[in-house]
Amino acid sequence: MNKLLLLILSIVCLANTAIAQEDIQESTTPIEEEFTRIIETSNDYQGYKVVDYNDLVKLKKSTANFIGELNNEIVTQKNTISQQQAEIANLKVELETTQKDLVEVTADKDAITFLGMPFSKGSYMALMWGIVAILILFLLFFIYRFKKGHVQTSEAKNNLIATEKEFEDYKAKALVKEQRLGRLLQDERNKASDY
């Protein structure tokens, strides 16, 4: 937008310069020609130039007309300058508005809405990576707890198997002992009944 404004201002300035140069060239030519013509057509008398009264009246009228034209042109130029200054002011206002809009659009483009709250892309990325990190920590914690529980379960199973084996051994020993004591008791009964 700045480039467009600069281009427009450059074109306006160049156009004004060209118009002013053309006007200067045109404005000097008619009066000079009139004076040159009067000087050349006048008569000499004792070192003085004698000019015809009608030529002087024509020169006065043409000079007044030329000055009037210049005044009209000055008024026109002032009006043109005023219009151009108003246009420049409008363009500056438009430029400021456009720049504000650009800043807002850039901010909106760089913002991400998450859970109804606007975040910049950097803070959004930090939030997302923070959530991922927390989830990974939870995952590692639960994996650790699972492995610890698995180890405890394995130990409990091994202890159960060992206890069951000891119990089976104890049962076998107790059975053998019971049978032996039962035989001894029977032997003692048999001896007691023999007596």
C-alpha cells in the first residue's frame, strides 16, 4: 500500500511540474513578442523611441489579459493543489486504516483458538507439547506401576507354588508319620491285647 501511495504522489508531482514548465514557457512568450514588435515598429527621435499610442493601448490590454489569465491559472493551480492535498490526506487515512487492518489480520492469522481462548502459535505449540509431555509422564508412570505389579504378582505366584510344594511335602511327611504312628499304635494295641 505504501508503494501505491508513493507511486500516486510521484505521478501527481511530475504532472504538476510538467504543467508548470509548459505554463512558464507559454506565459513569457506573448508579452516578450509584443514588446519586441512594439520596439521594432517604433520610430527613433533624438535618441528616443516614439511608440504609437494604439500600440501602447494594445500592449496594456494584452498585458492585463495575460495577467488575468495568469491569475486564473494560479487559482486553478491552487484548487488543484488543494484537491491533491485532500486526496493525499485521504490516501494517508486509507493507508493507516489498511495498516491497522493488516496488523489485525496478521494477529488473527498467527492466533489459534483453543477451548475458546486465543493463543499465539508459539504458546499453542508450547501448550500442546506440554500436554504431550504430561501424557508421556503418565504413560511411563503407569508402565512402571504395571511392571512393579507384574513383578509382585510373579513373586506371589512363585511364593504360592513354593508354599504349595512345601505343603505337599508336609502332607506327605505327615501322612507317613501318621501311618507310622498308626502302625506303632496298632502294634502297641496288639501287644496290649496279647498280654
